[in-house]
Amino acid sequence: MSNNSIYFFAEQEIDFAIWSTLADIIRNKKPDYRFELICSARDRSKDYDISHFLSFFDKIYEVDNVSYFKYGIWRRGLTFRTFLVAVRNNFLPAYRVLRELKKINFSPNSIAFINKGISTNQALFLRRVKFDPNVKSVLFLSPDCVKNNSNNNDYVYHPNRSAYINLHLYFFGTAPLDVFWIRTPDNIRTNYREFHFRRDPADYVFQPSYPMRYQEKKENQILIPLIKSNNELTEHEISTTVFIGQPHYWIGGFPRLTQEKFYFRLNQIISLVKEKHSSQRLLYKRHPGESDEIFTKIDTSGFEIESSVSSEALFFNDSSIATVYAFSSNSIQIAACLGIPSYYLYNLFDAGYLGVPQTIQRHWQSRWCSEVHPEMNIRSIDDWMNGKNDYEPQDMKGKIYRSTVRMLEEVGMI
């Protein structure tokens, strides 16, 4: 296949890390290719410093951001009232973004990459390139969907919420999708949900996996292309321990007492992190969705607070980072993939004491795990504090590179 331009669409923070790595891999194989990035920053992260990632691209376009998820109206499902809200608030901005995308002249025989494809802007980009005869579209599905690998009875299909989203996708997307929510007793509100397309929304569709998650890849599965060239500490540099902040949306529908118990336990564990890493620089990476109300519940004394960059940019740029912790975050998988020992903490919480349903507990175990490094999941405070969870992440560069090359061969690039 003869093509000289590759296009990437970036909206979420991880997109920039994935596409810069993929562009670098392709450039090593095809140095004459041109790489163009179309980005649409979400409101919550539009002020992030992404300059490190932008340097990998020859040209950068910016388009406005529109979202059918905004203000949570989609949770009410499709009703006459939400139909009117969608048409009034979302349709005109979406048409404007589509017009912006149509102004970009895609080169003949080019390829366009997009990640996840479930947001309004991602759907708009897919629509722009899917029906352009000059472009082949490549979609990476979300690596966080575990419904099909776990107990399907733990998930509930929501036809009204699916219908609300599909109202938009009919005009601005390429394929309808279904929304599945974690089943909870008494319909306790949580944010654990999955989106599954009814048909392929792109010319090529791949199921990515975090490199540290599974020992063996499944059918049509690729490893997320995340490679950091150098992870060595520079001389005289004090190593850094990072604690990843989270908005903890999942617990928002639980009783107030449960939330108080959760944050009390979280602060106990944070104090142990400070104790274990007392000789290191401590950095709290605040999540862009972490409200002031949530943030003030966290004991961040002794930590520097970082809120100007994404966790991905932090891992790529700060070579002093030696350890990363989080209750449950994809940042753990990303950091480990980049050679940084990283740990999940959710097993240190007594889920029964907190009243967390079994469905959510199974979701945690399915989604935030590592077959490559089981030590990543801390299950005992004594073992952790005594170093029994210490590990050196496997060097996954070779596996990631080979997986990526096979994917590029399948789409006809090399």
C-alpha cells in the first residue's frame, strides 16, 4: 500500500501517549511518512502541558469539543425532554465540529487512527474518515471492557441510555452501541459501565490490552503501544513516589457512612505510603475530575501536588519516578508498562465492611489485575511493607513492537 500521511485523533490524555509511540514506531519503519494529529482537548484537561507528545507530529489541528456525556443528562435516557435538550445543546456544536473536520484535506490512500470511539468527538472523527474513500480508518477499542471475560450476569443493559447516545450516533457516528451498567442491589448508583458497538464502526477494529495484564493475547488482541526509551534515574537525583488521585465516582451513590469509612481507610494507607517511602520525594498526581470536595478529604500532607500534566506525560518526562500507587487506576498499568513498579491498593480495603457489592468486587478483580506481575495487586500490608510485593517490571518493548508491527501489516501499512 502506498500512502505518505498518517492521521491520529486525540481527545483523552492517554491518546497522546499512544499516538506518539505509534508514530515513532512507524517512523522507524517508514521515515518518509508524514504524521498529522487532530486533537480536541476536553474541558477538564485543556490546560495540560502536552508539548512532549506534540513534538512527534509534523502538523497539528485543533477542533472544538462537544460531548453528549456533559452534565450527565444521558443517564436519564432518551425521553421527550432529553431529546429536546440533545437537539438544542449538542446537535449544532456537533455539526460545527464536523464542518471543522471536513476542512482537513486527507491525503489519498492515507490511514486514520482513533482510540475507543465512544465520545461525541471520536464518533465525529470516525464519521469524517469512514466515508472518505481516500482514508482507511483504524479503531482501537477500549482495553477496559471486561464484561465478556467475566460474569455477564453482573451487567445490566440500559436501552434508554443506549437510545440517547444512539440518537447522536445516527447523525454523527458510524455504528450504534449498547450501554451496560454494573448490577448493584437497590440500584446503588455507580459509574462502572461499558460500551459495546453493535457492528464495526471502522474499517479495521482491534482489541488492545495493557501489556502487563495478560500472559497470552486473545484473538484480534494487540498490546497498547506505549514505549519509553529511557527509564534510568539521572545521577544524584532523588527518586519519586507518586500517588495517583482519583475522583472515586463509583462510591458517590453509597451511603455517607460508607464514604466516610472509605476515605478514612484511604488516608490510613496513604500514611503507610509516606512511611515506606519517607526518604523519597512524594508526589500526589491530582486527577482532572477530582473536585475540591473530594480532594480535601485526602491527607496530602508531605506531598507535592501535580495538576499541570497528565499522568502519562508525568511518567514519560520525570525519570525520577520509582514507584506509583493508586486505589484503582489505568495509570498503574501504564506506569508498569513504562518500567515503573506500580501497585493497586483496592485489595487493602475490606469490601464487606464497606458494603461493596460482589458485582463491583468482581469488576475490580477483572479490570485491575496483572497476570504478568501479580505482585502489582497488594493484598497484605505486612507483605507490602516488608518488601514482598517489590518487583522489577518486565521489559515489554520487544513484545509491544512486534504486536504493533503485526497490526500495521494487517492494515496494509508495511
